[in-house]
Amino acid sequence: MTSSFSSAENVPATSEITYYVALASPWAYLGHERFWKLARDHDARIRLRPIDLAGQVFPVSGGVPLENRSAARKAYRLVELRRFSQGLNVPMVLEPRYFPVDGELASKIVVAADHCLGATAAMRLTAAIMSAIWRDERDIADPFVMRGLITALGLPGNLLEISQRPAVARAYMANARFANKQGVFGVPSYVLNGEVFWGQDRLDFLAMALSRTNCSGLSRRHPPLESFR
């Protein structure tokens, strides 16, 4: 089953990048703003696909959830997070109060925002959600917290309610199926012309690929919020 709606903005673009992300991923947080700037610099359209990494992708790809990894790997993960946080000058609490956290509610809200309002609104919301976890230590599984983030961004207040509609749940589930089909096994992953770039530390390679490509994006329209069923 595929999603019945798209998630791209009605703007001319030279390329389209599918952005697979788990909203609670620290690596996605570290790379989000740089990726967004890269896409803008190359006039590339972003197709944002939040996914259930541990629940739907790892069982297919063989990935190991953080809690099941060895002590050595867990310790080295913190070393690397500190290195990248300092090196990129991205403020980060390495072990935030609300992590691990259930990202389903936040992901569905992003799916709803992407479809109803476009990629820019969804990318702004994604940035706010990630910062809430990794900078501000807030619980994104709490509807009160999510409503506050939506309000702070000036987005429509009914996004929270819209995110609970069956169509949103179907689209969110479909994102993981698309990821599995494209060979995605971790986040963040950026897919350009069928080529997967895994990790925020592969953005330089994505930039080189964008410089080589010269394809035209497709124009899409988004219906008003009220039409989303």
C-alpha cells in the first residue's frame, strides 16, 4: 500500500532529495540544519519522510536498537556525539532527560504538516522537535509539549488533531516501507536519484552529487487543512 498524498512543495527545483529521519535521532539533529541549507543552496526539493526506525526498519535491515548494543558501542557513541556537537558548534545534551522517547506522535504531526502546509513548515517543525529533545530536554511524546511547539512556530493549532486521522497513520507507516524498498537502514538518510547517503557525515558527498545532477523537480500542490481526511 502506498500513501495517497505527496510531500513536496509547489516550487521549481532542480533535484528532489528524499529525507528519511527518526525525529529522536541525535545524528539527524546534528545534520538537520546543514542538510536544509544544502538543499536550499542547490534549489533542491525535500521529500520529508519520518520513519519508525526501530519498529519497522531495523527488523528488515538487521539494525540493533541502542538499548541492545554493547557497553563499548554505547560509550563510543557518546564520544562521537560530543565530538560532532563541539566540532559543528551545535549545542547538545548528550544524555537528555527524555531519551529514549516515543516519536510516533511527533512524527505524525510532521507528516500532517508536510502534506497540509508544505516542506518548509515541516522542516521547521522537525528542527523544533529535535531541539526540544537534544537541547531543551523536553518530552515530545507529551501532546502538551507538541502543542506548544506548534504554537511557537505559528502553525495551525489543529495539526495535533489532524495528526490522529487514519490517513496520517497510513502515510507514516508507508514511509518505512519506502525506506526498506530503497535500502535505507539508518538515519538520517538522504536519497538522491536512487543513491543513498547515510549519516550527517555524508553531506559533503551529497553536495557533490547535487552539483552533478541536473534533473527537474515535479510541481505538486497541497490541499487546505480541512481537506485532509
